[in-house]
Amino acid sequence: MSKLIINDLDPRTEKILIQDISYLELVSLFGGYSNNFQELVRFGIKSMEFILLAYAIDSIYALGTSFNYN
């Protein structure tokens, strides 16, 4: 990958530099493909499953400690 130094940039050639980016570099710059909505929904579902699991474990712990009569 090319190394760009800010002092070497000329405003007239800025568009040419941006157009020379390959598709792989474009995907790397923006963090993935442009259609990330499904991944965002999948992440939200997994997060909610984790929260539900933590709540269930806490509820089971509270139920178990309620029988302790010390």
C-alpha cells in the first residue's frame, strides 16, 4: 500500500488520489461492505441473547440463595 505524506498532497490531484483506491482498500477503509444492516441486526440479536442469559443466571442465583436460611 502506498504511503502518503500530507505535505505532498496537492489540492488539484486530490480526486485522482481518491480514485486510485482499489476495492479491497475501499472495503478496508470503510470497515466492510456497504450492506452492513444484516450484520448490525445479527449483532443486536446476539447482544439481547447475552443480556437474557445474564438475567436468567442472576434469577437462578437469587432463587437459589432464597432457600439459604443462615
